[in-house]
Amino acid sequence: MELIHRNLLIGIHDALQETFFEKNKYADKVIERLLKAHKKWGSQDRAVVSEIFYNIIRWKKRLEYYMGEGVKPGNIYKLILAYLLWSKTKYKKFEEFDGIKTADILKKLEKTSFPSKAIQHSVPEWLAETMEKELGSDWEKEMIALNEQAPTVLRANTLKTSVHELVNELREEQVESFPLKKYPDAVQLDEKKNVFLTSAFKDGLFEVQDASSQKIGEMLDVQDGMRVVDACAGAGGKTLHLAALMKNKGQIIALDIYNWKLAELKRRAKRAGAHNIETRVIEDNKVIKRLHGKADRVLIDAPCSGLGVLKRNPDSKWKIDQDFIDRIKNEQQQILQDYSKMLKIGGKMVYATCSVLPSENNEQVASFLKNNPEYTLIREENIMPSEGYDGFYMALIQRME
């Protein structure tokens, strides 16, 4: 039985075209819209479409090598065919594949070596150079891990349930999962499932949050009754974790430059039963200045290259460039400088990124501490993708005077 039907092929083609060639179209939203538009596809078809779509994005550069040319709007079907041949996926001889020289692709597939490491690991040449420069020989080990499919990890919302109760609740809904030993609130699914359809999700019993990401809230060392600022809150994954760690006591001020992200945070907070969160849009510097010296804890989950989360966002490696990384590093330093002033004397903050590059991580912290001797580093942790989950960096810093 062939796995790919023609309507699935066309869907994958259109989704890839949108992701690669339309500005500000990101893979996760593109596939979400595609699956919503085809409600009649069964669960197996949906899983096949998602897997092929993400794998083609992940392995784009290597597939271009097998194709013998770069991806252009007119040759997406050739890209898909190269993937089907490489992955030995069964398919029919669709008319969309007419005129493509299959023999040429098969000949390339026989080769066991590649002209460059960038082709082998399917990353842009500039990124291979940057990663090698910053990580040394370890970059290949990390890139191998980043090309794997990310596991689905949930964070049990301890305002409403426990890890073991959540595992049992999910089992009743035919979703098998297990607790993770070194992560107190984490539950990992046995296999990918659409958990957003479960009653457990609708009742606010969990959030989807990678195991590495869950360590950030724990490192901030929040206590009941504190005033905590989440300075780059976004849609609030870590904000909600902080609310649970604080048992809904005290105050969390969630800041972001985007109002629509904070609107999503409010919606999620309501579902989670998190009542100690106040949202504020950063419209100007006054929002930050009003909080100078007033926070017990500050979380700076800084904007970054996202290179630690390529497992789940493989399209971002094709959308960023070295200029973007250089700009983001300047932004990180500015954010550290400005937002650290919100801390009370004796207060603590966490600077975190989902990047694997030292220049975005420990080097940024070292530069900040050098220029701000009244702050001191308590500890830092570097979690690499080869450890099994997303790549993250986090540093706990205290304001001493």
C-alpha cells in the first residue's frame, strides 16, 4: 500500500512552497493551517503529511544535493520526489513527477560521502562555519541531534494536577506518557499525538513545554508572595510555570513588546487557573523605568537565534543569517543592561536563551558582569541538544548593591 495519495502530495507541495518562498510564513503555522483545511484526512494521513513536510524542511540542503540543483518555486515536486526516494517511502507515479530524471537522483543517493559538512548536516554554509567556530569539533554532534525529531514533552500544571495524575488522565484518553526523572513537572509522550484535542488540555491540566525549558523557571528560585517580572514573556509558557511554582501567590508582571502575544498569554492563564499574572505592553522605556529596583526576581528569556530548538523549528535555519545573529547579540546586551535595573538589591535574575552559541550565552553574561560589577554570577547551565532535549543556556545572576 502506498503511503502518499495525490491530495496529500499537493498539500505537502503547497505548504513547502509557502514556507520557503513567502515572507514571515513559519512551518508550524503553515502545517497547522493545512491540516485545518483538510478535516477529512484521517489521523494516519495527517501524521504522514506532517512528518514528510518537516523532514523535507530539515534535510533541504542534502535533498538539493540529491536533486542536483537548489530549490526554486518550480521544482518543489522534484524536492519531494528526492525525499521519497531517499526515505524509501512508497508512492504512485504521479503526473507531477513526469519529466524528473529519477535515475540521476538514485545515482546521487548511492554516494556515501558529501562535498561539504554543510550538505551532510543540511545547514547553510555560513551556519556550519559559525557553529564550528563557536563550538569546535562538537558542532557536528550537536547538529546530528538537532536534525532529529523533537519528543513531545508536557509540563503538568501543578495548580490543578500532579505528574502522576496527568499520566493517568491522559491514559484514559488513549494518550500514553511517562514522567521524566530529573524534571519534577515533566511528562513525555510515548509517541506524537494531537494533545490539544484532549479534555486534559481543555481543562488546563498541562502546557506543552520542552524539558530543558522547564529548568529556567526552576532556576529563578521564586517564592510565594514575591514580585516577579517576566521581561520577555511572549505567549507566556514560562510565565505560567512561574505562576505554578509560586502557587498563585505574589505578583507576576509579564512584559512584552507585542500586545497580541500578551493577549494569548491571558487566554492561556485563564485556562491554567493562574490568577497572579498582570500583563503590560512595553510601549516605551517608561514601562521599564517604573519598575526600577522593584522586582525580587526578573526573568530575561532573551530573543536569540533559536539554534537550540531546530529540532522543532527546522525552517528557522533557512530564514536567519549572520547579520541577524549579529543584530540579535546587540539586542541581548541592551536588554540585559536595561532590564537588570528592575531588580531590587539582593534580588536575582535569570538570563536565558534557546541558542547553543557561546557568543549569545556565557559571553554575553561575562560582558554584562564586566560592565556592571554590582551584579554577580551565582551559577550557569548549558544544556546541549545532544543531551536529548532542546538546547538552552541559563545564568542566575544576583544584584549585590
